[in-house]
Amino acid sequence: MAEHPSPSTPALDCVLGFLRVLESGGGSAGIRPFLAEAFVLVEAPHLLAPEGSTRTLAAVLAGADQGTEVVADQAFSIRRTTCEGGRVAVEADWSATVLMDLPYWDRGETIRARTSSVFEVRDGRIVSQDSYDCYFRSGS
């Protein structure tokens, strides 16, 4: 499990620690230390959320616990990172095993996406994440 960030934790280390906790299935208790009280997640429209979404910290934490019922064995293969001050851009390939039937995937299949996210980090905590996910349909 990744160490909890402190106000002096570099922005990239904070974001990569957050992703490692997601991979380990840390749920809300695991990701909470990485997220600021005012955290906001904005997801651009994608295959599973055609309208996109905007979620606050409370909704993200609730979703993190529910997510363990939907997927397992999450993995992020980082392709590239770019940092400027407290802003961190991450491009990654993401995959997970689906634990229930979803549109386009059956239970037991591997779900895959190419992701790009821009994180804003202040005082060792992530204050925002703008996420752009491109999911591959089953068999792609």
C-alpha cells in the first residue's frame, strides 16, 4: 500500500500513490488520504457515461466502495506523465476484471480503456481530476 501523502509530497508522487491505491483495491479508506476536502472529479463523456459526470468527494468515496463490487484486479500501465507545478497529466492504459454483467462486457471479461487524466495537487492532496477515458468494447 502506498504511503499517505504529506503537504511536502511532490505532486507526481501524490498522483502515482493514488493510482497504486486504486490498483490495490483500497476503496474509500485507501484513497481518502490522497484527496482534498474540496475534491471534484469531472469525467468527459464515455461509453459507460455518455453524458459524462461531475462528482464531489463524497460521491467519489461512495463510488470507490461500490467499485469493488463491479471490478477487480485494476491495473494502470502508465504511458506518460507531464508535470507543471501542481498540475499532473497522466496517460495510461487501464484494465480490470468485470465482476458483474455490464453493457458491452460480461462478468469475468477484462475491461480496457485508454485514459488521460489531469490532476491538480495542492499541499500534498489532489483537489481535482479531469478524466478522459476511451473504453474498448469487448473483443476489441
